[in-house]
Amino acid sequence: MVTAASTPATTPKTKKFSSNISDPVADLLTRIRNANLAQKDETLAPVSKMSRAILDILVAEGYVEGYEQEGEGVHQLFRVRLKYGAKRARVISGLRRVSKPGRRIYRGRGELPRVMGGLGIAIVSTSQGVMTDKDASRKGIGGEILAYVW
């Protein structure tokens, strides 16, 4: 006997959320890039400490309007609000993942890259945390080049 509570029409639907576990930084950047190209106002991304540090930098540098953490337990997400200029002009022209799990890219303090002649930023993971290339240069430290944003 089938009851009304067990029929597929009455079972609550949960939204499936998949993420790339092997490279969460690339997953975050790809979600932001895709939403930006599609002119979306916001996008969802899985929560991680590295993602939070990257989003903090993007907010501080003015590339992203903001983000909130929602959900509980294993199902936590960042809701990232994208930023656009006048007439919906994109603030983020480009995002590029540099150091990948198969090929890590490290630069010393004197070899930190300048993105678009200083108009963009490089996100660098250092021994003192994740920061922009300008902050790492001021502190005199190098590290792993995670991404370029311009």
C-alpha cells in the first residue's frame, strides 16, 4: 500500500549542489567568471577557508560587491553578489587560475607579477596568509600565485 506521504509528488525536493573538490579555488573562480559573463547578480559557491580569503580580497579590491555564508553543516554555501558599473558594464574583465594542482607556480618577493601593467591584481598565498601581489611586495614576501584578476 502506498501512502500519500511516500509518493514522489509529495516528497520535498532538495537542490543538488555539486562542486569540484580537487580544486576549490578553480571552482570558485569559474563560478564567478560564468556568472559574470551571463550578467547574473549573484552566484553560489561552496564554503572553504581559501574561498573566504579570496572573496575577502575581491571585496576589498572592489571586484565583488559582497558575499554571505548560508546553510549549515556540510551544506554551507557562499552567496556572492557580483558588481557591475554603469549600464551593467562588468567590473571583472577577466579571471585566470595560475597555480594549479598539477603545476604549482611560486614566485619570490622580487619576482611577483604585475597584472595588466598594475591595473589588475594577482592573488598570492603566502606564509602570512592570502593577499594581493601589492601587499606581498610591501611585506617583502613571495608565495604561490593563485590567480590573476583584471
